[in-house]
Amino acid sequence: MTAPSTPIPVEDFFGLPVRSRAVLSPDGTKAAYLAPWRGRLNVFVRDIDSDWSAPDDSDTAGARRVTSETRRNIDTFFWSTDGRRLLFLQDSDGDENWHLHRADPYRPGEPTVDLTPYEGVRLLGTQLPPDRPDTALVPLNKRSPDLVDLYELDLDTGELTCAAENPGDVYTWLRSPDRLLSFSVEEGGDHLLSEWEPEGRRPIARFAGIDFPFGPAPAVLSPDGEGLWIGSPENSDRTRPVRVDLTTGEQSEVDSHPVFDLDTPRPEADPRFPSSLILHSCTGDLLGVRYLGARQEIHALDPHFAEVLPRLAELSDGDLGHVSCDATGQRWVVDFTHDRDPGVTWFYDHNTGQARRLFRPYPHLDPARLAPVTPFTVTARDGLALPCHLTLPVGVEPRGLPTVLLVHGGPWYRDSWCYDPEVQLLADRGYAVLQVDMRGSTGYGKAHTQAAIGEFAGRMHDDLIDALDRVIEQGVTDPDRVAIYGCSYGGYAALVGAAFTPDRFAAAVSYTGMSDLVDLVRSVVPFARRTVENSYLRYIGDPDDPRQEADMLARSPISRVDDITAPVLLVHGANDVRVHRRNSDRIADALRSRGAEVEHLVNESEGHWFTNPDSNIELYRTLERFLARHLGGRSSTPA
């Protein structure tokens, strides 16, 4: 196969899907899903048995639009437990102050209601008690920016009642019918799970801080309210699901895998990925768990789901993604991820054994034109195994290719075999795309993650160079045409590459990347400060200690900006609350002051990740032109 002569337009990758994220209603008769309206993704509802083959989502086709957002895409939505309401989250221009909104699926003309309309206040989760369908339990920092209290929210009236007031050390809450639970961080970093009783707080279980950078995740109450399911690596290198007895604190293993980690915490941090615990949509029963190696592996833990799972697996050769079912567990809506396909959503009826494909989100993208993603492993210079992924352009001999070293964020995150529009865009433009799960990445055992402690701009960067050297030695990569690019931590890694190893990269692209580690840690939003002891402070350093502050500055690209010789593209959302835009502004100013080549794209209506299609189209048009100028790949727009 020869390389296609015409590049796939940026809009085809980053424009709005025709539909996405279908979720079955509790009664199994309807599905809510996202579809475009006035340039933004909104929530629609249609009967599951209607004709989904037509692309029309109008009322005449049986679809009902129930939201009317025109400023920002809706990303996260869900049914109330009784199916009477649809709930969705929305922030303001990427500020991450999420509000909970209500929509009426039966009266689409009714305006949506902001149930938490508090300026500068962030919703930090939503718990829907199955026995109280008119109520949501919502943690909010309403009383004080640095304190998360628990409230009961009436979904009809919006009335808010304080259920638990934070004494100062709690970072999250859970409530069962009979118990109020909290997680807090003790001195030294250990996490404490407690029950709140009339006579005071009763400790239930402690979790070593070093094993849980952000606390136990996922943390899900069992339906009987007597246990808590979490992912735990305690007494093991591998994370597996365990049940914590809420009376005794005893942990019992629910399941395990001899090689793979439970796929956490990535799914809990990124709504594109489904939870590592597969729960019954209505009852909350634990149906199965996901492990992730080179490909996903699911273990069924429920007898009925063990019958359903093989039938779902027959629908696609991809990995099973989001799953929802009706109250009886007979009707299912599922989607799949694949390396060369943006996904397919199916309806399956276990009563009849019949299945129907509902939609593909991007039907205009031909999987045959997209590039396969190949997992492989590199051994780092100190012997650590580094899982990697290589994506090569279609129809091009894999010799001497311009290459993009694409570094994931976090670094408490991981790349995987899946469809990634960013990867596919770069491959379509003629680049080999190298992704490295360097030390610090999750999913490969806690030793792999903890090997990153103190290694920002050190061995973490060496890992990237070692993997790059492998593809150069294999002849795949032209060593003179390599760019390093990433978002968040990946943006920091790109700036480290440009500043610390300037002879290795012909270009660098930092998308919301930090340039100053001291600034990063000191700028953590107030309510999250007590939770970063096991992540930022343990892995990067404590800026309140003068010796550690000096070391953090030495590992910061801003301290080595004069060593940058390659052209640099900086991309930032003006409302980023995780990495303040000054991290890009200072690099841009310093490079311009000495006449170095720098391009700076700031989007005034976005935050840490760009959400709206026009923002992403501008970003990736800028990226493709920049890389074409400096690496010689293709571009669909004039340079």
C-alpha cells in the first residue's frame, strides 16, 4: 500500500463526532448520548429500539435534545437512579469549577437547571444513593476554598443541606445508608479511612501514602454498605481489587492477575476511559474488573455477567469500553476502543441474543487509512523495562522517518493500545510516533511508578532518550528529524528535552507544560494541597525546604532556557488551574529576548486541556504547520 496522496483534514480528527457516549436508561427503553448542536456537544435521548442507522438526530427521527449548551462541549453526563432525570457536569472556560446540572429527558423544551450555582466552587464527585433517587451526595468547597464539605442535594428543588462539615483534614467523603465515611491524609502521608459516629471519628483502615499517590482509587461502596472496593498494591507490586470491611478494616482480595495491574488510576482521572471496576448501572453490584497489559483483559466476577461478557466480546475485535445496562441486566449498551477505529457503539439484548450496531462516532474516518499501534518493550540503561508504543505512517517504508516523541501527561498515567486522534494525525502527516511509558507511569507495578521519585529531568528523561535510541538503531528514525511533544507533564518533558539535551531534538512542543517545578507545587489549588504530599512533594520536592527548592529549580526548564536551541511551540489555555499560563509566558519571553525561534498559542477560552472543537482544530493546525517546517512532514494547511 502506498501513502495516501491527500492528508486527512484536521477537522476529520478533531471536529465533533456525529454521536458518542451512549448510556442506557434504567428501564432499558432509551439511551442518552452526545451529539452536535450549534457547534457543541449536547445531550440527546432516543428510544433504543428506534432506527439509529440514519444520521438525523431531530425530533422527527425520534431523537430529543435535552440540553442547549452553546459555549462549551458537555463531556460527562449520567442518568439519575430512577431514570427521571439526566445530570451533567459543566465548567466555565476550562476553570475546572464543575457544576452539576439537571435536564429533563421527557420535557426537552424545559431549560436545564444548575443545581450547584456557586461562583468559584467546585463539585468533587457525585454519589447517587440507590435508595434515595431524589437525592445526590455532593462534596463541595462552598464554605471555604480549601475545605471540602459533604452536602445532600435535592435533585428537584436544588435545596442543599450540609451532611458533614470538614474539620480540616478530609479530602473526600462517601456515604452509605448507615455510614458516613471520610478519607484524610495523616502526618507523613498515609491515608486514613474513617467512619463518623456520634461520639467522634472511628479509624477503619490506613493505606501507605507511598503506595497511593492520590489516595485509594477507585473507591466504591458495595451495595450493602458494608464494604468498600478499592484498587490496592498493598503487600504486592501489582494493583488488584480488594474489599475493605467497613466494620473491621480487614482487606480481602476480590480478584487478581498474575502479570497485569488493575487499570487504575487512569480511568478515574480521564473520562475517555471507563472505570476499572465494571458496575451494574442500577444496583451498583460489582460485575467485573479490567486489567491492562498490551491489551485489556476483563475478569467477570458475577455469574450473569460471565454469560453476557463473551457475547459482548463477539461484537468487536477491539477492547470493551464503556458499559451500561438496564435494571434487569438483560439489555446493554457498550462501546469499544481500537487502535485504528475511533469506536463503535452497540446495543445487545441478552434475552434474545440479538445485537445491533447503533453508531460510529466518526463514520468518515476509514480504519484502513489509519495506522496500527504496536506495543514493544525497551530496556533502560539501568535495566528497567519500559513499555512503549510505536505508530508508523501507512504506506511508507519505515526507514529514516521524521519522528515525534510523544510524552504522556501525569506522569501518573500511561499510554495504551487505543485510538488516539493525536497519534493518528501525526502518522497521517508522515511521522513515526514513539510513546514511552517511562518510570513514573502507572499500570506496570508500583516499583515502576516509584522509580520516578526524585527523577524529574533525570532518569525519567533518560528513559525517553533510551527508547528513542532504540528506534534510531533500528533505522526507523532519522536522528536529525526528531521532535519532542507532550501535554502537561509531557509538555514539561518536551521543554526538558529542548533545554537539557538540545542536540537531540530538531523541535519541541509544550502543550500546557510546566517550566518551573517550584511554581507548579506552590500553585496547587487550595482544597487539593493536602493531597499532593504523596505525589508532588514526594516525587518532585517541597519548595518550603531551601535545599529541595534549589534542586527543583535545577530540574526546571526555566533555569536552562538559555540552552534551548531548537524551535519551540508553546500552547496554553489562559484559564489553566493546574499549570498556570505563566509557565509558558516566561519561556516565550526568555526565548524572544534573545531572538530565538518561538511560537506561542494562548487560547483565552480553554484550561488545561482544550475541549471545544474550534480550539482543537486551531491547536492541531498550528502543530502540523510547525512540525512540517522543522521536520519536513506533510501539512494539510499552508505553512
